[in-house]
Amino acid sequence: MIQAAPLAVQGIFVAVLLAAVAIRRSAPLAAAVTGVGFVAALCTIPAAMHGAAIAGEQFDLSGATYGFWAVILSVGFLLSVMGSGYWRGAKNLPAEEFFILLLVATLGACVLAAAKDVLFLFLGLETMTLAMIGMIAYPRHRPEAAEAGIKYLILSAMSSAFLLFGFGLLELATGSLGLADVLAAPNTPMAVAGLAMVGVAAGFKLSVVPFHIWVPDVYAGAPAPSGAFLAVVPKLAVLAVILRATGLPGAALAPGALHVVSVVAALSMLAGNLLALQQQNVKRILGFSSIAHLGYLLVAILAAGEVGRVAVVFYAVTYALTMVAAFGVLAVLSNAGAARDAETIADLRGLFWSRPGLAAVMTLALLSLAGMPPAIGFIAKMYIFAAGVHQELWWLVGTMIASSVIGLFYYLSMILAMAQRQAPAPAAAGMQAGGRLVLGVVSLAVLVLGVAPEPLIALVKAMLG
Amino acid sequence: MIFWPAALLAVVTTAIAVTGKNPVHALLWFVISLLAMAVVFFELGAAFAAALEVIVYAGAIVVLFLFVVMMLSLDKAAALREESWTKGPVWLLPVGFTGMLGVALAWQMLNTALPARPGRAVLPAAVGLKLFSTDFLAVEMASLLLLAGLVAAFHLAREAQK
């Protein structure tokens, strides 16, 4: 069955990579195999899409799923290239396992994004999470990384417990493990409790308020490439599930539940941006910024409808590109062997004078996160505005504008710090050709699609259609 | 009929395990909790899950935990401290709880005429057939899940190269 070929190809490459590492321990070789694996999986997507449509039991193989797979696999590829440069800095740390974990985590994310029943949803989620814990705690010489790994381990175990309990209750109410049946559960207290518990678990993975407590420490402790993965891939996969679930018949939430989601969205937008204001650590700022962005995405999900769905996917792609760019700059500036990454605003000071290329990429990424032209973030945010206005979600749109203005302060203050002339140049850690290549590709995409977004919008519409 | 006592016992012993300050005692309480959970599974018609709960969780995993805890403290003071833990009637309550479970299970087995709780009985053969026919993809996925855990644990636990 050609339709699930991208999954099969990733599985095969996990085995190939394991064999390669077993025969010869070499980080460049492992990175190359991983990169080839991602590209091979990406190449099978067009063929898989043209395969005869089948009604699979386990996976939903629709255009939207292939779209999310393509984005997830592309991010995986970019991070494998970025990682190969980054880990070269750590002389005493074998880097091969990072690529195994990256490949397995991406496979888990793809399974999660496509899962049509609870079994695969959970297996995909856990595979992704477990591999991600290894990626977060990867630099063992950094106590912060181990701490972040343990925090993420405990809190994600708790959210998994919520998810399982919720699905257990829903199975009891409906007698089925299929996502469509579970969502069409009758409106009994048991089913409502089950849905609420599943919602808590989803909220944790999306890191929206009030399930965001873990974000700053875990983002700050994770090495930059793992941070990028953590910020992007789980969110894409969970969004794919939510987008599919909201499109199912019987998925309409009760008005009360919609109010809860609206409040969560508004709180996420405000809290994310307000908490970021006081931070000096760029990774923490990006973490809080991701909370706010997921709040914006919730607005688009609440807007629903044709425009809302396109807005969700467009924003998710934008967010992925931009976060990879921002974490990529940190990765290129950092030395994996050091006690910490180059992650404070002080480390960025004077970057425009010492490494103008990196500073330009970071500026573009920050502008995109702030939603300013010419970066793609502007178009994406306008799309959500349009979707919100279309559905007359006035107070949510108002909150979005207010929190975007708050957000401007810290994005612009980072750009100002980079433009200051006084401080000495940050200690440049190697050249990291891989990381700079990734930055070139990503920043070009952010800029070009920001100026001419029509091809991407058309593609998203075709995928969703 | 024995569902409620077993469920109550599971909750109580887990609470004691979570709040306990002594790791070895907590683990032993946890064993009782797992045994009580096995009885709950058995009552619900999942005899296979009940057996796995006893063999895998209570039998293998917790014993592994116990070994680790005991290997962490090997000096004389620790030995004396551990000796002091087993003095007095501390064993009475856990043994009583386990005995209750045993009596309940024996009672259920002797009175086969008792109506089982409503639910679907799932036999081991059915589980095996499903896992290796329609759900084999899930088994493959679970193996990747274990691989992720294994690789991460291997990397994190490896001795630092100097």
C-alpha cells in the first residue's frame, strides 16, 4: 500500500541508521543517513498521494495529512542538517544517537498526525515524546539539560495519564476506539469528562495556558536543535489531529466548551507575551512566544470554516519556518561542548557588527514572529484576523491585537540589542556550515513567501480541499 | 463482587506508596497496589491483562526498582538503617491487605456461579490473534517506542568519555 509509504520509508531508515551506527560510529555518516531518510520519505509523498484512495482503519490518508507530513519531514530534515553542525562542537559527546532519536521522534509525529484511532494516536504520541526526552537531555555535561529532560518526562507522563484516562472514559461511553466514534460520543457526564481529560492532554502538548508551566525551563535547558524540534513538531502533529477532529461530523463542541477554549486562547495570547517581557534568555522568550502563537492558532481553530482551516495550516507552516530560523541562529552561535548555549540577550548584543548575516536572519525571524511585513508572519497573522473577523469573534480578535502590540516590545528589544555597537563580539563557535545552510533556506522561504504568499496559500487550499 | 474492595485497596495502597518517605516500603506498597489492580482487571473480564500485571509489573519491573534502590546504598549505616525498617509490626498491614486480596480471589474462584460483572471477557488467545493479525502495525510501532526509550537511556546512562 503505497499510501502509507512515507511512514514505511522512515521505519526502514531507522533500521538502516541503526545498522550504520552499529557498523561504524561516525556522526557525519549518521547525519547523512538521517537526512537521506527524510528526503526519501518526502519524495514518496507525491506518489503516495496519487495512490488509489483507500479507507484505512488506522490512518487518515487525506491531503491534509500529507501536507502535515511534508512539513514535519521537512523540519526533520532541516534539523538533521542543523544538528550535524551543532554537535560537532561537543568533542566528547557521541552524536549518533541524536539522529536516531530525531528520526524515531519524527516517525512518531507522523503517526500521530495521521492517526485515526486512539491506539495509534497514543503510540505515535508516546514514541515522539520518549524520543524527545532523549533529545532534550542529550548534552549530558549540562545539568540544565538533564533537569529539563526530567521535567518534561514527568509532566508528559502526567499528560499521557490524562489522555489515557480520558480515552478510557470515552471508550466506555461509546464502545469504540475510533477517533470519529469517540468524538461523536453522546452528551453524557462520562463522555464530557473524557473529552475534558483529552483536552487537558492536548493543551499540555500545545503548551497553552494553563498547561504552560513546563515551557520556560524545558525550552531553556534543551540544546538549540532539540528546542527547535520541541517548539515545532509536536505542535504540528497535535494541530493535525485537532484540525481533522474539528472536521469530523459530531465534533461540534457545546457552547460552554467553546467559551472555555476561547478563554484559554485569550489567556495564552496575553500570558505568553506578558511573561516574555521580563526575560533575558532568548530560548525562554521563544518558549513564551510559542505559547502566544498557539493562542493565535486557537483563534483560527475557533473560527473554523474554510477560511479558518486554511489560516490554521498557513500559520502552522509559518510558525514552523520561523521557529526553525530563530533556534537555528542560536544553534549556529552556540558551542555544544560549552556549559550552555549562546542564549541570553547579552550573547546577541552587537551581532549586527560581528556576524551581520546571522543578525539579519534573526531579525527576519523576530519580525515574522511579531507579525511584521515583509516576513511571512504578517500574512499569517492577517489570515487569522480575517478568519476571526469573518466569524465575528470580536473580543478574541481584540485580544490578539493587544497582545501582538505587547509582543512587539520584546521582539524589537532583541533586534535593538543586536544593533548595539559596544559589546565585544560573541565567541564564535566554528562555522557550522550545516546550520548556516538551513538558515539560508529557511530565511529565504520566510522572506519570499512573505512577499508572495499566493503559491503557499494555493497549495494549502489544494491540500485541504 | 470483589471489584469494589480490590479497587479501594488499589487506591489506598497507591496513596500510601506515594506519600511514604521510605523508598523500599513505598515500592512494596506499590506491589500490593499492582496486585489489587490485577484483581480489578480480572473482575472486568480481562484475565490476560491481570496475568500481565502480576508477571510484568509486580514481578519484573518493581523487583528491578527494588534492586536499584538497594544497590544505591551499600554501606554499613544503610544496612543498619534498613534493618531498623523491618523491626516491629510494620509488616502486619501489608500482609493483611494482600491476604484480603487472596481471600477475595479464592472466594471468587470457588464460587464460579457468581455472576461476573457486566463487561466483555477478553481471552488471551483473542489478544494474541489481534496483535499479530489486524494490529501488527501497532506492535511494530510499540517496538519503535521501546527503541526510542532504549536509545535515550543508553545515551544518558553511558559513562562520560574523558
